[in-house]
Amino acid sequence: MRLFKGAAAAVLAASCLSFGTTEGRAQDPVKLGIVSFLTGPAAGPFGIPGRNAAEIIIENLNAGKVPAPYATVGFAGAKIEPKIIDEAGSTANQVTEFRNLVQRDGMHAVVGYISSGNCLAVAPVAEELKALTVFFDCGTPRIFEEKPLKYVFRATPHATMDNVAAARYVLTKIKDLKAFSGINQNYAWGQDSWRDFVLALKTLAPQAKVDKELFPKLFAGEYGAEVSALLTSNSQIVHSSFWDGDLESFIFQSSARGLPQKSTLVFTAGETAMFRLGSKMPDGTIIGARGPHGVMAPDTPLNRWFRQVYEDRFGTPPTYPSYHMAQSILGLKAAWEKAAQAKGGQRPTTDEVVAAFEGLEFEGPSAKIRMAIGNGHQGVSDIAYGTYKWNKAEGKPELVDVIRYPAECVNPPANMTSVEWLEKGMPGAKC
Amino acid sequence: MGAALSLAAVALAAIAAPFLPLWIVSLVTISIATGLVVVGLIILWRAGLVPFGQALFFATGAYAVALSSRYLGLKDAFLLVIIAAIAAGFVAWVVGFLLARYREIFFAMLSLALSMILYGVLVKSETLGSTDGINVSSATFLGFAPRGQAYTLAVFWLALGLAVAAAVFVSRYLSSVAGSLAIPIRDNEIRVEYLGISVTRLVHLKLVIAGTLAGVGGAVAALTIAHVDPAMAYWTTSGGFVFVTILAGAASVPAAFVGALVFEIIRTASVAILPGGWQLILGSVLLLTILFVPEGLGSLVVRKRGADKAKGETA
Amino acid sequence: MSDILTVSGLEKTFGSVVAARDINVAVPVGQTIGIIGANGAGKTTFVNMITGHLTPSKGKIKFEGQDITGRTSRDITRLGIARSFQVAQVFPSLTVFENMCAAAAIARDGGGLIRAAAASLRSARTLEETEAALTQFGIARFRDMRASTLPQGVRKLLDIAMATAGGPRVLLLDEPTSGISLEEKFGIMDVIMGALKGRGTTVLFVEHDMDVVQRFADRVLAFYDGTVIADGPPAEALADERVREFITGAVLHRTKPTANGGTGHAQG
Amino acid sequence: MITALAILTDGLVYAAWLFVVAIGLSLIFGVMRILNVSHGAFYAFGAYAAATAIGIWAERDLPTAGMYFAMAVAAIAMGLLMGYLLERLLLRRVYGKDEVVVVLVTYALFLILEDVLIIIWGTDGKLAYQPYIAAGNVIVGGLPLSIYDIGLVVVAGLLAYFASFAIRKTTFGRLLTAVIYDRETAAAFGVNVSRVFVLTFLVGAVLGALGGALTAPKISVVPGIGVEVIVLAFAVVAIGGMGSIEGALVGALIVGLFRAAAVHLAPALELFVIYAVMALVLVIRPYGLFTRAQPRKI
């Protein structure tokens, strides 16, 4: 016992070194940790676009070149020093690396994480270290639903809205939905997406029955059996939260056997693939972008600028992970500067930034983000869905019949978890 | 002499911990978790058995902690570690009846298959968070409930204690009749049988000990990472353990922990140096170890060392 | 004199091959028996059945009155029947000392798994016994040589020494002098018998060299075609018609013993 | 009824794929006693090589027929190159070392090659769908099947046939059998074991690369496809019995059919049906279906 007491004392001494706080003089650079997949299968579709967005946003912020309302240099005049690390590797590695970022490298804030598992694992550590952390792409609703967090934020809306919106959009296309199937990767993301979609349809189209529920292994690559199963079913739509590699493989293997002619495909994360697939993405496919991102984003100056610099630098238009990264950093900037303002331009402490971030409203490149749920730590925004169309003339992909759903139409209210909300029949949804 | 040295190191670590930056402390704690598994691997390794599925027991221990704290509301770290040890030991005892009959690559393959089955089950079980896994709430230590940075230290000290206990126990075992028959088993099972002792049961015992240690390692990991997920049972995790065993060599028990620490340091360094290519560095290190520093490889690579070590054991 | 080992109606078939049939032998305590016969005559099969490496298809094996038919080799060893092998079964990467020490330790503390895990390998008694055995078998001066590097004869002696650990009451030696030059054979046998002297161990040894048999056996079992065709004092047995026709005749143009067919993969 | 048909066809297609992927692994293990983890890298590099070839082909829009040829050539070249380099620079240094140590060498190789792959081709997936789409589909018993998949089954069949033919009839095949059965004796009888090793490793590497190449058009070729393949191939080979062509074939069929059945009848089981089957088989036949356990020698 005394040993522990002694330890505790020693620790207090140590903690006076105050790891992971933003303290410093106003102009000192802000050390910003960026965590994203640089290797492995998730690097291509999410990790690299995320990192790319971080690069150009930070560069331009430091150069003060970002359009209003983000024209100020860096964070409240302080330049940003990014440190980018790979998210690949076990959860244990991620937790270790997060500690290293905060405690060894003294990052003032960390923006990152694509894998929901990593987000769930890092959150408690962020709390323990009192380290300001913004998750940019992970989708699980569980983060703020299990216990309230103080230092963790997520500007990007969680995955529930993707599937609720998908359900709503599907019904605008197919009025009399009788039977539907789903093929989702056999891991949390796939399972949650399918659950939310099914629950949403239970409310919106009670008559519709679930036909086939397929959960192939993550990165299975070979979907012959699944495609047959879907071909032998008679469902009008096939829901899938597949992404990148698996998504493209599934599209090839299903269209080669004429599945798209039989049932409408719904890809909640389809936007990342459409530029790569071009004419190979079947027309009429329903496509989501986990927000009103990419081609569905409104034509605002900020968005125009973002697409411009991104395409100039990387040759392809930014996909939704890029938007997620951009809006996460910009949200942090907004919070930071709000806190700084309150302090008369002085450098805010972590807790002050946290206070400013809670419930904040700010403009992302594609939509207004409101940190409305999860005690003001979880952002909600509008979301858009569209139908894919290959424009032969210009040889570029298009989304037609785009419908934009307001945040409160597809997100649970602050006082409910996603599942409760869906099971109760989405009370209070305003569309 | 080696023992004295290691004890000194342990004592130093224990005292120095509070004054070290915490990222180092938790780095060491995680290394100890790995080290505990590797100590178990050494026992099997000496008998020429290399499991590519030790993650099975590692994950069992980790989930045992996570579940009993989540659903049974058990919070005491010591209790949780014991539960984990028993759970993993039990699993090892059960699968042991099967595994103990296999040797060489077939042993490796079967253990891999078993761990992948657990992986599949965990991924399927959405109530356990599937691949996202579940968080482990902070444990208490005999009623004392440190928080924040004190907690990191508490877990570290616990891990250190467990490491010492494991090291002592295993060295004791390795110098016992059953323990020192490793090389005889590798050399000539028929002769062992005709001396009147069952090779299968000797191996089974080794499996249970190794499994239990892996479970304890998993428990430590769960406590320090505060999160468990199915990847803990994936074959690459097992691969990592074997990797460390190679690095450390089977010659000495403390080496296991040193090896684990070195491994963690190399890994985290590579991530810092070459974010896009840390596997490349890791792989090269493993390769170079095998090719040019076989001493690190303990007895398996060069028979001579096997024999010298055996002298240490039997003579 | 009471019988320590009795074998009745023993038979072993591998598919259609009959490796041993209708073997009936009673072995009195302390006797030294030479087993002769051409290759594939069933000698090793006989030894393998008694030591539990093979399960007889028919018949009974009794040791000190208790039925041991079909028991595992390790149980039988524990009961007190030890064996050596045609090709010495030692631990190649251990030294002579370590080999013997392991044998002695298992004999002492290998009884139960728990005990084996608790008892230290280097208990005083074990070390004593090891030293004693090495000296008795005259291999003490090789103590630090790795078994893989030993000369054939020494390896054979080590193999037998290990078998005698824990003082078995019956010892079966499968061709103790195979692969050893004629002039050495006697020397080796002298060592073995000398080491066993005064222990009252009952010894059965398979041997091809009739001079060796004549010199060391006080009874001979002659095997032919899987069964015993002659059983008695060397003089008688070797004088037997069929023995001379089938065995002693045959042994003249015998090359070094290889066994294939009936006796299974006799060469380790 | 149609489900039964589907299970059968899907099972066959998947089995064909597994066989092509696994046979190289099985061969290398059988002959060299090396459990070659880097086989996954052969697969991945083969896939990338083919994808690149197809890409070039498609840009120039050359005749589609040639595309199949191009991808095969690319894969074989890649296999030969890798096989030769790895064998020369690395494996021969560890011959004779403990089996498990060699496994770890290949594991290290695999880790390294995973990143080398990214350095060469980047993290973006490569698309090579042209051959797959071009092949089109036929309707069999109301079920549309991809002609490319059918082709895959044919290729696998031919491969199996020629492999077993080569093993039984050609001199090299006989040498292999000799080495597989008893390396020492073979060497004693003057078989140049190390030459046999080189050839075997090359063949194995080429087969691995071909497996990747044949898969490339069906998938988006992304980093990490190798990892998935390794364990699958292991399962197949373990079920069939290491180093046996028939074994690989039967193992592939078993896994393929079980998986297809699972997908259609009990999707919940799909994830671990393969490992369950593997464990089960190993319990009943410790050394796989087509390996006779060596009798214990005394």
C-alpha cells in the first residue's frame, strides 16, 4: 500500500511536466499528431486520402491560404507541426504509439484513426492522458455511447446515419420494397451497418422482409458463392457497406454475372470507388459517401478551394475520407481559436480548447457540422445519397437524383444511443 | 550470476519507474506481457515444438479479464490475473490432449488452426464487440484504486512482479526432471518412453504451463492496453511471439523479457523512422538475427548450443 | 527357482505375414538366455512384444505372475523389464554423462508427472547412480563426449547402461554386439555381464554370433519362421538338427544385420 | 435445387482457386520441408505483375485474347525472378537448419516483401478486370456463371493433371518423389538434391505467382492480399497432406464445397468453417488425408 502511495506522489511530481497539454506561448508551434493507415488494405481508400488532406490543409493553414472562415495562420497564429504515423498494426501497437505521440513527442493534440477498434481502444487512454484527440474516420456509434468522454471528439458523424439515410433513399427509389438482402464484411463495421439498415427499414417499410444476410470474411476477395446466393434470392435491393478492395472485387464478380440487372445495389461507402471504377460501376447503383461529401458536396468557396488544391496536388478529386480529415482539423482549429479569442489571443490550455469544442458549430468543406450529440463531442451533419450514372460523353462518373437529408432526420437525438433510437422507431426524426 | 544480474535489473526498474516518462513505463509493461508469453514458448521451443497459435491462450487470458470485469464486476487486478491464468491453463489442458500428439510443423499448423477458430468465434460474437473488441475498465489493487498515471505504474509493478514469479517458476521447472527432458524428447522419443515416462504427458504438461503463462501475458496486456479485440487471437499475433522467441533465444529465461523489450523498441522506432515501411525494418531485423546472430536463436539453430545448454541443465 | 517371465501361445501377424506364432517360454529368475535365429525369424518381434512395442495378436505374457500383455512400453519399463536396441537409442545431442543422468533421473523420479516436475534433475542420488553406472560399464572416460560422436561400441554400452538404470529385473538386449568387430564382441559382452553381475538380473539377448552365445548364455532359444524350434542349454540347442540347418548354417553367410519384412523397420 | 447447383459450382470455382494457390506451397513443403510463408508474397507479386501487364495491354487496347497470355507471362516471369533471387540470396543459407527456423526466415521475407510491394506499386489498388469482364457469362440451369470462373476450373484441372503426370512420368518428377520420400537416401543414390531444390522452389514460386495472376482480374489488387491467402493455403495443404498433389486437390475441394455450403445454408459459419474442417481432419488424420504417417522406427 505505502508503495502505491509513494508512487502516486512521485507520479504527481512527474505529471507537473504536464504531458499533452497545449500550454506554451501563443506563437509556439502546435504539435499535431496525425494517425492514418499508410500501409495495409485500408491505406489506399482511406489512409492515404486522409493523410493527403491533412497535408494540404496543414500546409495551407500555415500559409494562411485557406478561405474564410479559416483564413488565419495555423491555429490562432501558431504554426502547426504535424507528425504522421501509421495506423497499421495491432491495437496494442496503436495504444503504445498514441502514448508515444502524447508523452514522448509531446503532441498538443492528435487527429486520426480509421479503425473503430483503434478508436475504442485509444479513447480511454486519451482520457487518462488528458490528451485532446479528434477521431476523423472511424464509424462506430459506441465511442460516446458507452461512457461520456472529456478529451475525445469526433467531428465526423457516425455510421448510423449512413444506413438510416440509405434506407430512406432506397424507399424513394423502390416504393413497394418487399424483400432485401445484405452482404457486409464479417467485422464490426459490416455487422453494425447491416443492423442499422435493417432496423431503419423495419420502421420505414415494415412489410419488407430480410432475404439473405451474408457476412463474408473481411478481405475475402472471392465472392462467387455470395453472388450466387444473391442471384438465387429475389430481393429488390442488396445493401453493402463494403469498401475499396472488397467493394471493387464484389462489383466485378457480381456484374460479370448480371446481379446489378437483377437487384439494385446500395453501397453506403461507394463513393471512394466510383472514380476508380468509372464505367465499371453499374448505372443505377445507390451510392453514399458517409456525409454530403465528394461530388455531392455543395459548391461553396471552401469546398471549391479544397477540391482544387487537392486535385492539383494529387491528381484525383478528394473522396470522403479526405473530407473527414479536413473537417476534423478545421473543427479543431475553430475550437482552438474560439478558446484563444476568449483568452484575448493568448494560447488556450487543453481544457479551454475542450470547453470551446463542446457543442461547437462550424463549417466543413461540405457541410455545417454541429457537435450536437455525445455531450457535445459527437458531430452530426447532413448526409446525401445519389444514384450512379456513367457519363459517357464526358467520360466521368455522375450522381443523379441526389437527395440531401438534414442531420436531425438521420441521427439519433442527444439523449439516446443509436440502437435505442432505431428500435424505438426513430422518434423525433425531422425530415 | 545471471539471476543476480536480472534481479538487480528488476529492482532498478521498479524503483526507477516513477521517475521515467510514462510512455516508457507502458512500453515496458507491454513488453513484459509479451515476455510472459515468450517464456512459455521457450519451454516448448526447447522440446522442438513451436506453436503458431499461442495467441489462442494469450487472447483467452485477455478476454477472461475483460469479460469478468465487464460482466462479473470483478475489479481486483490480482484476482483477474488469476482468473486469466486458470482460464488459459484450462483451455491449454483441453486442447493439450489433442496437440500433445503432434510434432514439428504439424504441431505448428494445428495450434494455428485452433487459434484461428477462436478468432472466428470472437469476430462472430457481436455481443463481445466483434472486431472492435471491448474496453477493460480500470482494475483495483487490493482495494487501492490508483487512477491516471498512478494506474499505469501500478499495472507496471504488477507486471514486473508477475514476470519475476514466472521467471523463478520456469527456471525451477526447467531444472526439474520433467523440464530438462526437453532435448531428450527432441532427440529420441522412443528412448524416453523406454526409460519409463510418457512423452505425450510431458508435452501436455509443457503445453499447460506455456498456455497458462500466455494467459497471464494476455491479462497484463488487457490491463495495460485497457482494450481487447479478436486480433489478439490472429495468427500474426502468434507470429510476433515466435519472432520475439527467435530474437531472445531459448537459452535463458530473462532473455525472453529482454527480447520482448528489444522487439517493442525496434517496432516503435521503425514506426517513427519509416511510417510507411516499419514491417520492412522488422522483417529485416528478424532475418539478420536468424542469419548472422544465431546465438540469439538459442538451441534450435545450432545443435552445439543445444548440447552446451543441456550440460547446463543435466550436468 | 520361480519363473519371472512366462510367455504362452504368443502370436503376431502383420496382415497376412505371420511374424511370430505359438511361442511358449518360461524364464526362471536370474537366467541368461541367448536368442538366435536368422533375420526375420521373429527374434526382434518377440522382444518387441515383451517390451510392449508390439501388441501380440494372440497369447499371454506374464511378468512376476502379473499379466502384462499389451501394456505400453513405458508401463512395462516401470514394472522392471528394460531393453536395449539393435541400433543404440541414445540422445545424440547430449553427452554420455547427460544421457546416463537423464536415464537415472527418469528411473528415480519419472514415476508421476507431478513428481517429475518437482524433483530436481541433479539430485544427489541420481548423480551417484550416474557415476556408478558409467564406471561399471567402463564408459566413464567418454563422459563429456556427445553421444552422436561416440564409437559404435561405446554407444551400444551407453544404450545398455541407460536401460539398466533403476535396476530392472529383466533386461532384453537386442543384438548387443551387432555392428561390432569380431574381436570386440567378447570384450563388450564381458563388460555387460560384469556390470550386471550380482544384480540377479534376468537377461535375454539376441545374438548372431554362436561363439558369443555359447560363452555367455546358459540357455538358448532358437527361432525359425516365427517360432521357437529349439530351447535348451547351448550345447544341446546348437547341436539340434534344424538349428544347424536353418540357423547356424545360415549365419555363416550373414552380412551385417539388416532386418526388413516381418520384424518391421528394425533398423532405426 | 438451384441452391444445390449453386453450391456445387461455387464450391468448384473456389476449390479451383484454392488449388492453384495451394499447390505451389504443397510442392515446396513436400520436397524442401519448408513451410513457405512468403508464398503469400509470390501470390501478391504475381497478382500485381499480371495487373500491371493487363493495365498496359488495356491502355494500348490490344486484342483481348492476348491479355490472358500477357498476364500469364508476366506472372511466370515474376515467379521465376523472385524464386531465383530468394533461393540464391537467402534460402540456401538456411538449408539444413531447423524446419521451424526456416519457416521464420520465410515469415521475415513475407514481412519485408509486403512493404516492398507498397514501395513498388503504391497503396492504391490496381484494377485488372478486363479479362474477367471480357469473358462474359453463361446461364447454367438458371444460374449465370462467369466464363472466366469456368476457365479457372479448367486451368486448375489441367494443372492437377499435368502436375501428377510430371511427378509420375518425368525424370524430374521421379527425382522429386525420391527426395520427398527420403532425402538422405536420394542424396546417397546420387540425386543432386540442391539442384532439385532450386528447381522446386522456382516451380513453387511460379505457381504461387500464377495463383495471384489468375485471381487479379476478379479482384481489386490491393496491398495485403497475400496475408489472407497464406492461412487458407496452409489449411488446404494441411487437410490434404503436405507435399501431395492429390492432397492439395482434395483439400481444396473439401474446403471449397464446405465454404460454399456454409454461405448458402448457414452464412454464420462461413468464417471459421475452414479452420473447423482443418482441425477436424487433423484430429482424424494427423498428417493430412494423403500422407501416410511414418511408422515409428526402432
